[in-house]
Amino acid sequence: MRIGLLTEGGYPYVGGEGGVWCDRLVRGLDRHEFDVYAFSTGQAQEDAGWVELPPQVQRVRTAPLWVAEEDGVVHGRRARRRFTEHYGELAAALCTAAEPGTAQKPGTAQKPGIAQRPGIAERPGTAEADRFANALHGLAELARDEGGLVAALRSERAVRALERACRAPGARRAAREARVPDLLTVADHLERALRPLSLDWYEEDGLGAVDLCHAASGGIAALPGLLAGHFFGVPLVVTEYGVRLRTHYLTRPDASPAVRSLLAAFHGLLTAETYRAASYLVPGNAHARRWQERCGADRAKLRTIHPGLDATPFARVGEDRLPEDREKDEKREKQERQEKQEHAGPHTLVWLGRVEPAKDLVSLLHAFAEVRAAEPGTRLRIVGRPSGPEGEAYLGHCRALAAQLFPDEADGPHAVGRNPVSFEELGGPGAETTADVHAGGAVTVLSSVVEGFPVGLIEAMFCGRATVSTDVGAVVEVIGGTGLVVPPRNPRALAEACVSLLRDPERRARLGAAARARALELFSVEQNVAAFRGLYLETVARTPVLRPVLDGAGDPQPFAAPAEAHVPGHWTEPTPRAVPTWAVETPEPVTETVR
């Protein structure tokens, strides 16, 4: 199978968002071919280069989203008329689409179980959705015929078309209140979002040659997949570990109501069209799945596939939790490793992640004060780097709070005092790897107030550690019944849960073993790759063959026929036809006449 992998700011760039799981997926499906179509998000990302690509990646095509590449295309009168018509229709769809968080229109049916909440966009009506899709396809066809839309999208003609749509009868109040600066801001955002329309990827030897498009995220990354489906009928699979539409609702808080309304309408309509056109939508967890359903996704298309993590680096630590019948040399190695770690011990709490306000380390420090009062010998290790200037300031605040809550302690008048809270970074003494950090503690703590899919929690589970977490994001889905979960911003509950585990080693061991078993079953690379392999087969098997695919000998290539025909088994082996006995020719005996 030939798969077109669509990414935005991720694979194959070094350090790109979502690049790790894409790399594991491509390497795991080594029997398929991959064409990577990637959008870069900045010059620094392009300068960093690509990761090492496996041989199954046949081709990589990239395009920048952070700068518009001038194509020198000058439209004639007929092309300008076509652009004005299609862009005007797209702008009209934005101005008439339902506003996020508005009450439902009278006479329309609401889906049972979906409550209307502020910040959740209503599903666009059929008329607006069709209008948006037709305009988008019309602009793509114009770009394909004329060579690009870079100049047209940046022209005064586009701004005036947007202004006419905002002033037209039936436009929403927020759109009618848009002023010239608002129109310029929206037009500029639309120009960046619609840059993929001008690419030369939509040819027979480009995306038209793949069997399936897989968008690694929603939003702009899925736009080439929409056009491949429109031009060539290529099926589309969209993976969302974080719903992009939700992110757009939380951005631009300082923009005017008109700008927020029009941009929310654009991304809402783009998301609705992506969900409508996709063969399958793949949320990474139940939290993302619920958001997809609220944003208009059809439940029949949803297939939850959890992210896959490599469990190999954590195997040594996780297997250290096996019963006492381990070999003596392994026990000795374990003891030596623990002695090398300065803060390791049965009464050590570990926190690991990016230092930022959303992680709520302040509540963790106040909770640790209560833990310290109940268990005086307990220590807390905070391991991680700050994320940006805001994280640097937050780390300084947490250090000052720790120094205030826990003055340096000394065992005697001639000993040097030491704070029970340590702030470290990966790679430092006693914290060479993530596995070593978890090995140095008895309980791993997560204190976040905002969390998506808690990868750090899964790493602790791979290590066989008992965990105490706040009930945010997909934490409950990940933990199941293998850890303790408390409400966020509740230091007392966090402290009580930690103390209960510190005082019960048998319970810690039992929960840690269950957590490791659950992580190996649900969150390993193997299960992720196997799930996508099956989904690819199911998608292509349900897609009609649009063109004959023959090899050099003239025989059909795989997947030119339904996928089931290539699955080994007795049903693919030729079976001799049953022939009735009366139809079998019975040879007459040959007799020789003797004379």
C-alpha cells in the first residue's frame, strides 16, 4: 500500500510536534510505502533538518506555512472573476455560520446528550457547510488551472469580497461590526490558511498516486487530503491526539469580537468538512473523542487508537518489581543502582515534566508540606526544564516557595543542611534518563490542572510505579484502576493519597505491577502500529478501485483488489469445484480382439 502521510510542523523535521509517533508508525509498517507531505512552521525548524528516514519513505515533499512563496502568477479577467466568486462564497459562509456558544436556533433538533456550552461551536448547517465546501473546491480548481492563488489571496480584491460578505443581508452581528483593521486581520489569516491550495501536490504522480492519505492532525494538515479526495477519490484518515478546533477557540483572546467570530467560523467549517470527508477519524483518547463528537464528528467514523510509546527503555526498571525469586546478581545490580542515586529511597515522591503554571507545582509543594508532617523522612524530586520565559519565572517562584516552606534541615549542629525538595533536570547527577528518575522514587505524582494525554504518566506505568494524579484530561482513561486520582487544585487530597501509598509498600507494589501490565497492553508501540495496520486495510478495502494498478508483468498490484484477498488463510487458497458423479466421464475399457 502507498500512504500519503500529511504533517504540519512535525515529521520528518527534528523535534517536530508528533514526529516521534509518526516515525514509529512508519518504521513499524515497513511493508508499506510512504510519501510524506510536510508543512514547516519556521526557518529554525527547516534549518534543524530531518530525522533519519527509513527506506520505506519513498518521497518527501515540503512547503512552508510561515512564508508565502511568490509564484509570479498573474490572473486574467476570467480567472479574477472566478476567484472573486469563489472567495466571496467562502466569506459568505463564514459570515452566516452559527457563532460559537450561541443558543440553538428555534425549530432545529439537538443531538441527545450533547449540551450547549459556552465556547463550543454549533455544528454548521447543511447550507453553510455545502457553501464552504463548494467554495473551497472552486478555489482549489482555480489554483490547479491557473498555477496558484498567492497573489490573489493577498490582493485588495480578497479584502473587498470579505467586506461585502460582512455587510450583506443575513450576516451575523459580529461580522457586520467588523472594521477595516478586522477585515485585514481576517484576510491575512485566511491567506496563510489557504496556502496549501496553491501547491503542485495535486497531480496524478503526486497525491493522486497514493492509496490512502493519513493526516497526522486536523486543521491545515488535513487540507491536502481533502483535495486529494476531491480530485482523485483518495480516502482520508485523520488522527487527532489534540483537537485543533479546540485550540483555535483558546487563541487570540485579545482580538476583537469580529475577528474571533470569523476565524472561529472558518476553522469550524474546515473541521466540519474534514470530518465529513474523512473515511475514519482517529482520536488518541476519550477526551479528544468527546470533543470530536461535539464538533460534528459521526460516531460511526471514530476509532480510538492510543499513542504508542516504546517500552524498551523502561523494561529494566519495570521488571525490578518482580517477586523475590530473582537471581542474586540482578538483586545486587539493583541495589548498586539505587545507591548511586542521591535521593532514591522508599519515601521519595517524583514529579517529572515541563515546568509551567499548568502543572500546578504550587499545589504540589503545599501538599508535600502535609506529607512531610505525616511522614518526616519523605523527600520530593522535581525533575524537568522550564518551558519558555513564563516557565523560567514560574520555576523561580516555586524555588522560593520551597525554600520558605522547607528550611534547610541538618541532622546535627556540625552537619550541612539540605532541603527535602530538589529541583533537577534530566541528565544531571542521579537523573540520567527518565527511567532512572522513576527508579529513584516510590510514587510518581502528577499535579496538573490542564493535561492532554499524560505521556509522563504512561512512562511511570511502564516502570511499574504507583501513581497519584489529578483528574484532568485523559488521566482517568490512562490510569484505569491502577493508581489514585484526586481532584485538581486540592493539596489536602493529593497529600492524603501520597501518604496512603507511602505507608503501604504492598499496595504500591500491587498497583505498580497492574499499571505496568495495563501500559504494555494499551499504550505500547506494537498495539499502535497493529491498530493502524488494520485501519489502513479496512479503509482501502471499502474504497472502490479508481484506476488499474499493474506491475511490470501486467499483473494487478496489491490493493487493486479488496484487501481481504491478500490475507493468508484457507479462504484465499483455490478450492477445487465439486463435480457431480453423473458428470464425470467414465472411460470405457479398451478391449483387444484376438484373432
